[in-house]
Amino acid sequence: MDAFASELGRSPGLYPYMLDLPGDSVMFLRLTRKDYDHASFLDARLVTAQMPTQVLPWPQAAAAIEAAHLPERCAFIFHVGHVGSTLLSRLVGAHSCAFSLREPQVLRTFAQLQGEPELRPRTWGTGDFDVRLGGCLRLLSRTYETQQLAVVKATSFVSELAGRLLSRASAPKAVMMYVSPESYMATLLGGPNSRQEARVLAPNRLLRLHRRIGAEPWQLATLSEGEILGLSWACEMSALAQAAMSGGASGRVMWLDFDRFLGSPVPLLASVLRHFDLEGRPDELRAILAGPHMHRYSKAPDHAYDAALRREVLNAARSMHGAEIRRGLAWLDRAAGQWAAVRQAVEFAR
């Protein structure tokens, strides 16, 4: 255990990939710095037959975390999905004092357990959820250089956990990324994969939004595609708004409209870095933005993609699917008029 704790404390090389609930254990993957740099998703897409793994029962993992004296010190990027969060994560990670982690699988598990507490193991006591969450955050806070800050870009539905994360004693800071409802709908209607993803995620988003407003006024079968996209935006944006208004989050949340970021990347990237207490010298900012990230598709960097191509895709979607976008916006107006959580989400996006 001493050797494991020593290795655990030296670097993020032992990545806490998954919390195994039935076995109450943690699966670690062995990753290199290059693995972290390349990965758009720290989830099942990482795992190969050749990748070394190590499974440790939670009591042993907790003992190793304590023995390694790991602090909980990380920041977060939360978002509504399809709003440039992967791009921002790569840009922030290009700063010498930041270490970016994108969509850790283990945080998805905690988000699911928060929303569905009946899935928690029966052996867990009252504080076991927070104990395990804290241990995993300490593992995710490790960096390769002592001056670095770990910046965790979460999966969109992990925003359900954002309020709990922001209320922790470590007082983390967060950037919350969004676009206007119209831009969001055009983005998702602009590609077959994003449209299919929206259909797959719609039942869970409806469940989460119903849970937030405390009522069940909508049924997916009665909604058009545009209305489902309006519901999707309302679900994800209201999760961010709720977290931003949670106790203790004041002053530690920065809202970032991705469309505005693309229009003024230099000052807004500087603002993001300042928010994370990272110095962004003008020459360093120019070098980061002149690098490959602004001209590649961040989730699949082999493909070229930039702000101009994004505008073309969105304008084509507006031309082809304008009627559905209008239906989605009308649905959102009605929902905001009736439900405070949706109204707050709309107000935060103005």
C-alpha cells in the first residue's frame, strides 16, 4: 500500500476511471500525459484490451489517498452541451499552469447517484456518498507540475451535481458555458449525429426537468423536434442556473456565451484564465489561440473546423429547419411563463 500511495501522489498517472458500486471499489487506468492531452472523453472510449488497469477496494483506495496527502484543489467547466466546452478545455489546458481533464467517467456516476439515490449501495451510510466524492475529487486534483491547477470539464448532465461541487469546502471556481436557445437549436439541427443524440437523451432530460420543477406537464410523444430541443436547452441551462444560485457559489461562477467567445476570443480567454487565478500574458494568449485548437474539431482533432465553418452550418440549419426552431422558441416562452426554473434559465442567458 505504501508503494501504491507513493505512486498515487506522484502524478495523475493512475487515473480513477470508474467507481464499481456492487464491489465498492475503484478501477484505475494507467495514463500518460499524452493520453490526457489527446483524450476528448475520459470514459469508456479510453479503455483498450492493452491498457493496464488496477482495481482497489474503496477502503484501500481511501487509505492510499490519505497516505499520499492529496489536496482537493480543482476547477470546473460546466456546460449545456455542444457549446465549445471541449475547445475551451483544450485552450485552457494549453496554458502552462493548467492541467485539463475532459469528462471523467466517475463524475457521471456521482451525478446519477445524486439524481437516483435508490441506486446507492445499501451498505453505504449517510456520509459515504460525500466521502467517496471527496476522495475522487482529490484524485482528479492531481497535476504533473506543482504550479498547475486541474480544470475538470464535466459531461453536460453532471451539471446536476454542480451545486454540490461548488458548495464544497475547497471552494472551487467554475465556468458555465451556454449559447442562446436559438443558437443551441440551430447547432443541434445542423448535424444528423447531434439530432440523433438529442432524441436519445430526451427522456432523461425530460425526467430531470420534471424533477426540477416538481411537476410533469409534458410528454415527449406530443412534442415536435424543435420543442424537444427547447426542452433540452431548458433542462441543461436550468441545472446551471440552479447551481449558480446555490449557497456559497456567489463570486466563483463565470458565465460564458460561446458565440460571444468566438467573436472576442482573446479578451474572453484572458477572463477565463483570470477567473481560474491563472495569469494570461498577451503573448501567451496569442500563442494559444494561434495554435491548432481554434482550427480543428475539438472532439475529433483530425477534422478541420473553425468559427467560419460553424457559422455556415448554423445558417444552413436555420434555413432548413426554421419552422422547428420557431416551435422550440415558442415552447420555451410558454414554459418560462409558467415555471420559475425555466424562467431563471432564460434570464441567465440574456
